[in-house]
Amino acid sequence: MRGLQGKRIVIAGGATGIGAATAERLAEEGAAVVVGDLNIDGARATAKRVTEAGGTALAVEFDLADERSVQALISRAVSELGAIDGLYNVGAELSPETMGRDTDLLGMDPAIWRRNHDVNLLGYALTCREAIPHLLDQGGGVIVNTSSGAAWGGDPSRPAYSASKAGVSSLTRHIAGRWGKEGIRCNGVAPGVVMTDAFKQSDSADVKAWALRSIRAPRLGEPEDLAGVVSFLFSDDAAYVSGQVWSVCGGWSLRE
Ligand SMILES: NC(=O)c1ccc[n+]([C@@H]2O[C@H](COP(=O)([O-])OP(=O)(O)OC[C@H]3O[C@@H](n4cnc5c(N)ncnc54)[C@H](O)[C@@H]3O)[C@@H](O)[C@H]2O)c1
């Protein structure tokens, strides 16, 4: 991919899963990555894999739900790398305690809605707020946000998660529209079912079978499927793509 060599990209949520695979792929393409995450051990493990493969990576502990911590992540990235060229928002509140209680709108706990909002949507808005002035200092840059097929899938469960991800899609279009003329491209990816290690280890044979029936591809998604698309969106090969939220879902969102 063109234009990734030497680019400095902050990954907000790169300890495991899609974020970790994308950190490795971006580094393989020549970018220096700052791997931010609440899970610092996981972030360090990702950074170690990157550096062992010959890349440049720095692990930073931060919390999407904590404004000061988000500020510290971006300022640390700028001070360590001199500047930043990109931001990849990928972390999300996926803990069983929150996801498991995000089931029924009529019986909702508002705290679950607030938590989804604070991490998944406000957290992304805060990382963007902190990063955009630095991107403008560089004459522009690239932001990629992680939405979800749940944002438009009409999922009968997970209303708070789905709503937070729909907000991410909207935030993405806002940023593309507001700062496009100043050289900032902003896109989103909406994964379908992606077989992260956590998902593979879970006892979810029924979910896997349901997911496989729902898509048009012969297999479920892997983190590397997202890593390739996200890296492309950061690259100069995607120089004329902005304000889009791409489904990366094996045809799950296809309509007849
Ligand atoms: N895996 C899927 O099937 C799937 C489908 C649709 C969307 N997504 C989205 O893809 C993204 C990555 O998910 P994944 O499946 O790789 O899961 P994952 O759990 O491996 O990754 C999520 C990361 O976010 C981090 N995180 C959680 N709360 C945080 C916080 N408050 N501050 C900072 N970091 C925090 C976690 O520690 C973890 O490293 C998420 O935004 C998720 O909503 C995933």
C-alpha cells in the first residue's frame, strides 16, 4: 500500500482482537504505531510483536471513558513521535457485565446506556478532539473509526451498543464534512462477525452457526480481514475516500 511508510498512527484500543491485528499490519506497511488500551499488558504484548517483527511501537495505558487519560494518550504520542498522522479508534466496551445487561429496552438499566455512550461514542469524540489539531498541524491526516453492523442491523438485542455505534458512523461523517477541505479524511469500518481469539474461545457454536448462515461468504471474518481494509483506508491508495462507513462483513449487510 502506498504512503504508509513512516506514518505515525495512534491506535485507541490495540491490545487484542481487530486493533492488535491492525497495529501489526500497519507496522508491516511501515507505519509507527502507538498502541493505546485500558489493558496495558495486552497493549505491551502487541507492541512487542511489532518491534520483534522490526517495526516501531509504543504501548500506552489509557481509558476511553476518561477525558484526561485521552488527552494524555495523544500528547504522549506527539511527544514521543514528534507528530501524529493518523488516529484509529477501535476500542469498545464489550465486557460481559455490560454486554450481558444490554438486552431489553423496556427493562433497561440507564447505567448500561451511559457506559456504552461514554466509551464507544464520547470516547471516540474525545480522541478525535485531541488528535485533530495535531493532524491539522501536519496539513491533514487520516482518522478511521470502528462502527458495527449492529448500527444498522436492527439487532433485537444490544440496543445501547448498537446506538453507540450508529453515533460513531455519524461522528465519522461529521469529521469528514467539517475538516475535509483542511486535508483530513475520516472513514469508518463496520465489522460483521469477526472471530477474535476471545470469540473463538467462547462457547458460542450456536452464534457461529447463525452467523455463518447470515453471511454470503464461505467463512466468518478474521481480525486480519479488518486490518487489511483499515490499513488501506489509512494509505494514499484511499486518498479520495472520505466520509464512508464500509461494511466488512462477508456480505452480511447485503440486501436482496
Ligand atoms: N469482533 C466482532 O465480531 C466485531 C463486530 C462488530 C464490531 N466490532 C468492533 O470492533 C472493535 C474491536 O473489537 P474486537 O472484537 O477486536 O474486541 P476486543 O475486545 O479484542 O477489542 C476491544 C479493545 O478495546 C479495549 N477497551 C475496552 N474498553 C476500553 C476503554 N475504556 N479504554 C480503552 N480501551 C478499551 C479492550 O481492552 C480491547 O483491547 C470494537 O469497536 C467492536 O465494537 C467487533
